[in-house]
Amino acid sequence: MTSGNEVRVLRAAERAAAVWKNGGGVTREIAAWPESAGTGAFEWRVSLADVAADGPFSGFPGIDRTLTLAEGAGMDLTVAGAHRLVDERYAPRHFAGDAPTDCRLLDGPVVNFNVMYRRDTTRAETAVVRGDLALAAAEPGETLLVVALDGPAVLEGAGAGPGETVELARYDAALAPAGLACRVRTEGRAAVVRFRPRGGGQV
């Protein structure tokens, strides 16, 4: 999804909000592949969702989801009839995106960081980190995405020169090209998401 040897920065201020069909929230897409894919045709999609009311989540056939609470008290989810309490911030939770899911807010609105990917063709790993961490370079065909979730973050070695840095404000993101090793530093929290193809091809 990236080319050359520089990080592609995706600023939060430039994202458009899409209102949910049920009116219970809005979604802001951070990145997706293919970039022009709609909500039913992506290989993977990363977004932030503002959830303001109780109600069902949209279903995504063939999709797995990793959800991380970024703001708010949390939710009581019912996923395929089983309760899943989501009340700890920055703790990724995994479940099937095509399982019937209903949400009850615990104490007011929340913001969720969502990673969705097609289970037959794509693997995804989501980690929430803090401090100073070296990131292994993405291999050909892989995609590495860093999102500042809680406060700013800095990517070191994220440009053409060895000493270059990229600064991310809260909810800004950066896509690293294959072959570029860098470090992430944050006193808050940052999400590191790595997508890998299950077969050949690119994600």
C-alpha cells in the first residue's frame, strides 16, 4: 500500500465522518486496502468509531474484527449470544465480524479503534504499546500501520535519512513501507497493526 522508502502519514484532521445507518454512531476510516474498496470489498480496514447509543453493530460477512476501547467507560457486548464485557482501555478484543453483535454502553459514549480483515486471505496482529519500541520492518506483501491512540507518538528513522522522525498527534497514523525498520516512542499508547497475506499477493 506504500511505495518508496518514506512513511505515509495519515492525519486525523483530514478524515471524514460517516454516520451509521442506525444513527448510533459515526465511523472515521484511517486506512483500508484496496484503498478504493467499499465496506463490503476490503481486504482490511482500520477505523475509529464514535458510539453514542446502544444498538447492534453492523455485520461483515467473512470478516474478523479486533476492537480496542480508546475512550469512555466501555460496553457490554453480546456476540453470538455470549456476553463480552469491554471495560478496559487499550486492550484489544477479538471476535467474528459476521457474528450478530449488540452493544450496551456502560456509562456514556465511547470511541473504539477497529481493525477488520478478511479471514480467508489476511492475517492481522494488533498490539497496543507504550515507551520506546523497535519495530521490525514489514516484509514484501505486508503492511505496517502505527496509530497514536493516547497522546502523541514519534516514529524514528521514518524517512529517507537515518535520523529523520515523523511526529503523530493523537489519532494520527503512519503506514510504513516494506523494508523500513523504525522505532516508535510514546508516553501514552500507540497501536501497532501488522497485516500479512495468508497466500500470495499484497495486503
